[in-house]
Amino acid sequence: MEDRRQTDDEGRRTKDEGQAPSFVFGLSSLVVVVAMLLFAIWFSAYSIRLHDAHRTHKADLGQIDLAIWNTAHGRFVQEIKDDQVSTRLTDHVEPIFLLVAPVFWLWDDVRALLILQAVALALGAWPIYLLARRKISDSPNAESALRNRHSAIVAWGSVIFALAYLLTPALQAATVAEFHALALAPVFIAWALWAAESRRWGQFAVAAILLMCVQEGMALLAAVLGVYALIMARRSAATQSARPQHGEIAGAAIVLIGLAWFYVTTFVIIPHYAAPVYGLAQTPYAARYGALGDSFADVLKSFVTRPLVALSAAIEPARVRYLIGLLMPTAFLALLGPEILLLSLPLLLANLFSSFPMQYAGELHYSAPLVPYFTLAAMIGLRRFEAQARPVGGPRASLALSLALVAAGALAAQVLAGYTVVGREFQRLAPGAWPQVTAHERLLDRFAVQVPRDAPLSASTDLYPHLSHRPLIYQFPWLGQAEWALVDVSGTTDRHPADIRREIRRLQETGWGVVDAADGYILLGKGRGAAALPDAFYDFARAPAVQPEFPLDITFGDRLKLVGYDLVDDAKWRRTALRFYWLALAPLSEDTAISVQAAAPDGSEVGEAAPEATPALLWYPPARWRPGETVIVETLPMFLPRAWAPLVGVTAGGKALPPQIGAGSEPPQAQTAAEGRVLLVPWERQGGWLGRFMEPREKYPLPARFAGDNWAVRLTDIAVRPSAAPGRDYPVVLRWAAEGGPAPRDYRVFVHLRDAAGKTVATGDATPTWFTPSPTNQWPSGLSTWDAHAVAIPADLTPGDYKLVIGWYDPETGKRLNASSADGNAEGNEYVIGRVAVYPLVGSRPDLACLMTPAACASQE
């Protein structure tokens, strides 16, 4: 009977709520159902579109899909690691997959999982809505008349909380992070919270047990929910004549079962299966807390014995931003419901103190289970905030203001970090458009149908989830028992393009033949197929229609013409690829080579754009190009500094082919550089996006003059920072204006950092350089140019203030040019720019891209 279905208090509440106009709550319920439906449709379609565009991978969609598909066929969570048959129990215990697996009996397609995930996350809004109806009307001065008078506010306020749940970026992030069991947890958590609040103990027990089945870590959350149920049951007992023993029994049972299940899964099952694979005596995820300890026991001990270490981690800017991101969708009202936030501590602390940045970024699936807790905490916080605001505006106004704050917070969070069309993350995942599925992606179907359904297969990581419904599938170049191999050399792989090419050639030399190939796809069969690749394979490098984003007219030695290029930029992770369009004007020699580099303002070459890192040049070298055809040469994505410029050159016969730049627009699209190369227009990352770079934004005038041997040059502007960090390059940018024509010799600029005793501790001497060297003996009359230098600060340099000094000298004789200035900073033959503070904590605050990949930090500097 579950305590006569409801306690007396519940009965009175039902009566009160029933007095409110039924059409109001009916309409509000309909709005929530529609919102849930729109959420499920949008994110099902979005995640499927990402999959169809080959933006899902073996990790994690492919390997989880394989485990669930095998489960549906009687092989519980069987998967492949490297070239061995293995199990997901090496990493996680997810019995929920037994309930998920039957979805493949209805639709044998990986996209069924993406739809299921979006639907499960959407369903969590319904118990949130029901919870809000209870909590908003649960006034501290709980009089039914007051609640009835506010019935419309209660109804629509409940809708606001349901929408806040659906609009929380941390929840939406799980839908575009391929597929994970953890994304199924929010609906069970929300259901359990509502059941405990409603004293529906049977439903609470079912929801908590299902939560335990999601993943081993969720067992701790279930155990804490059991404590919450005990508290709610005792609270009911204190106000009623009959003790609700069902609640106490359900709560205590869930606590015991949850703790026992967590121990068994985490310290028995996972170590048992992980040890042979990883060589570990415990779950491999314990390593994610290295700063606090190497085991769960050490981590817990650190919170007690080393609280300052934990505190210092918690206040790191990225972790603080994480908490703000969780609190913003409910306008920070969750802070006023701390007792509910305490229920989420096992997961909240696990994410917050992880050494893996994705866990405290609000990205992927890690934070989705926290959303129901923060939403319920905000409901309680709203009532407390409303109670304080009531004397100012009255009950109706204070409650309306509180709900308006929640609505504003949810919308603001969605715009700043959401995954709908108005959200920033949607724009960064697919800039300006729905993810595009090209003819190249659709061509995969032609190859997939040629591989027998149950045949062991090896596939590259982006093809893996499209082909994983088979007992044995390996990630190329692992083969195991594979009889077929399918690779897209122009797509995403986890190996260097040169390594992929080497592995394919090795297979061809050991009895594997080409069964089919086209547009970059290669289907290899063991003991079958042809020896050579067909011409259609190279279509991935050919451009049937040339429409470059940035047209160019640059001819190299009357043999090769660069007709334009595109920027292929991943703004989220700050990785940029360059896609060039080359027109072959004549047959090219075997030794023709194209070089592409990216240059920083100081002339240093950055990123990796070598030919061996370019699939088109690896597989379809210039010597094979046909006169009249346009070839696309796209580099791998590169991590580039804040400002950079492409450098392009062509060599043949060991010599550079001289470039001829056609008439272009103003400013010019390109200029000749050293070694017969061409410097294209510079780019700068501004607010995460790439834009044209003309000159430093933070600059100021600083006049000085240097003269000698009938030549003089003036310093007009500088761009420097007031501080520098040991072990880092310190950029110094100067602007020079030449007086007269070319200098009699190639003078150089010295940039010195000096201590209080006048000792030079760091230098940045170089020929004047702005992305490419500009020797002074080649300067045209009246030239005005920027000049960038990188001063390498020693890692062991003592923190303090240092003097920054510049000047000019002849590198052959060492003789310096005389310096003069109106401000008195010139001393004979050098000029003091100012002072630089050197201390270790200087630098921009690392964002997620920087934390995940240190190479991405360069674009923040």
C-alpha cells in the first residue's frame, strides 16, 4: 500500500492542488511535454547528423555500441582492445546495457543509441516539473488560499524549472558526446528525488536500483539518495501519527545495497578484469586524481590530511568556471539549497578534483547527472530567496521575480555555452551551419555493403562506429583476426598519415589486395583483390569545381599555380588546417615538392605542415598531377600561435621555383619572402575566431632614432607586455620607419633584458622580421615596418624587475648605431624601452583547449 499510497500530508496537498484551475496545469504540462519532445528531436537529429558527417569515432561511440550490440547477441559487454577480444568490465560496470541492448532487436543501427540517449535526457524534465510543482507551492507560510491564488505562477514556474533543466549546457553536452551510459543517469536521479519527496517508496527503490545499474560510480549517488529517503521518511514520521516504515526500509536498503555494489564493482570486478589488460591492481580511473593520490583511499585521505592541496585545486580558474557553469542555468539559486547539493558530492567532487580537464569542463557526459540536483537545489533556493524578497514586493511579485531570474539564468547559460541554434557551443561545433554531410561521407555505403556482415574487420576510427555491428572489429592498424580492412586516408585517423600509408603498403606486400578504392577510401581483403589502387582513389585530392574562400593568383616557375586557399578552423580546440588549391600548368618532375609552413611574427616556423603530414601529397605527389587539373592539398590541423601567416614554396631540381604574384587587391594578398617562398596575409585569433591581422592591437608610440654610416631609422611604436614568465618567450614588437633608401649593410636589432647590475640575462637579437626576415640592405625608400622578436626568458631567472633595452648593430663588426631620443631614454648607442616584471605566475588563464593540449596554449599568448 506504500503507506496508504500517500501520507495524510500528501493527501492534503493533492486536495489543495486539485483546487487550482485544471486547465492551467494541463496547459503547463503540455508545454513541458512539447519541450521534451523538441529536445529529443533536436538532439537526436543533431547527434545523428554529427555521426553521418563522420564526426563520431571508435572512442567512444564505436566501442560502446559494439559492447551493447554484443550484449544483444548474448556476449555481455564484449568489446575489442587493440587486437584482443576483451570486455568493458576493464573500465566500467554498466548492467544498464542489458536493458539498452534490446533496442537493437527493434532497429539494428547505431543511431538507435543516439536517439535513446536524447530521449532519456529529455524524460528527466518530467520529474523535475513535478518536483517544481511541489516545491514552488510549498511556501513557508503554507496556506492553501495563498497557493491557490498563485496557481498560475506555480504552474508556469514549474515549466520554467523544467526548461532550465533542458537548457542546461552540461546536460546538452552529453547528447553530442557520442554515447555513454552516464547520460542515462539524470532521468533516474530526477525520478528518485521526486519519488522520495512524494513518499512513493516503491518507485524510489526502482529508480535508485536502475541508477546503480548505470555505472559503478552511480552506486555512491544511489547510496546518498538512500540517506535522503531516510531523512524524508523520518520527517514524515515526525508529523504523522503512523510511522512510514516503508520509507525507512527503502532508504536503508538502498544505502546498504549502493555501498556494497560500489565496493564490489570498483574494488573487485574492475580490478579483476583490468589487471590482465592494463597491468593495474585497481580501476584505471584512479590515476585521474594523481595530485591527491594514486588510489581512492589516498584521495580520501588527502582531503583530511592535505586540505590546502585540495583547496588550491578547487580555486583554479577552470574549476571555478565549472561551478559557475553548473549554477548559472538556475541563476545561482542552487547555492541557497546546499542540503540538496550535498547529495551530489560523490560525483561533484570526483569531477571537480579530477586531473582530467574534461571532467571539470561541463563537457562530454561527466556532468549530466549533476543537473537534477542543481535544479532541485534551486527550487529550494527560490523559496528561500522569495521569502527574503517578500517584504519588498509582496508574495506574488517576489515569487515572479525569483522565477524570472531562473528563466534569465537558463537563457544566458544557453547562449554562452549551449548546443541549440542560439548556443555558442553549437556555433563552435559547426560554425554557421548544420553539420555538412558531403558526397564523400555518403560514399561509405558503397564500401560497407561489400564487407560480409559477420566478417572480422579492421577500420579507421571515424569509420568504426558505422561498421561496429559485428562480433569482431578492430581499430586500424590493429588486425587481430580481421579478414578485411577499410580506411579513409583523407578522414580522421589516430595515426600519422605517413604511418597509415606505411601500414597499408605493408598489407599489400603481405597478401592483402585492393578490393575497392575511391575518393580516399581503401577496402583491402586478405588474399583477395587487386595489387594497385585505381585512379578513382585519388579523387579525394582533386577539385572538380574550384571555389576557394581566399582566391590567389601566384605562379611558380610557369609550372604550378596557386589559385586560392581555405581556412579549416576548429574554433573550440583552436586547431587550424590550410586547404590549398593548386592548378598544374605543365607536367611536373619527380622531385617537385610543395612546402607549406606557418610563421609566427618573429619568423619562427610553427605547426606541422610537412608533405609527409599531408595525405594528398603522400598519396598523390605533384609528379602524378595532370596538366589542367586542380589538386587540393590540405594540411593536418595545427596548433598555431595567436598571430601567424602561411608560407608557401615550390622546389624542383633542388631549386626554388620563382613565384610570380598576380595583380591583387589592396592590401595585397601575398608578398615574396626569403628562399623563393610566398608569404600570405597574416591571421590572428580574436575571441576564439580567426580574423585578418594587420598590426598589434595594444601598441603605443615611443620615438627614438638610430643613425650611422649615412643611414638612419626611427622607432615609432612598440607593443610589449609589462610582465614575463620564466621559461617562456617574451614577445617584443617594434615599428621602424627608414630614413632614405636601403642601408649599406644588413643591420640587426638587439633586444636585451638586464638586471639591476646591468648584466644581460636574456636576448632576442635578430634581423628585422615581420613573419619573414626583412634585411635592411633591401629596404625600399621610406619603408615603415613592424619587427617582432622573441626574448627567451631563462627558466631559472630570479623573479624581479628588469630593464628592457634595444639598439642596432653591424653583425660583422659589432659596431652599434648611435641612439637619440627626446625623452632621455637613449644612452649613446641603446635605448631603454622600459621595465619588465618577471615572475612565475604570469600568463593567461588556461582554458579547456589549453588544459587538454598544451600546444593550444600558444594561441592564448
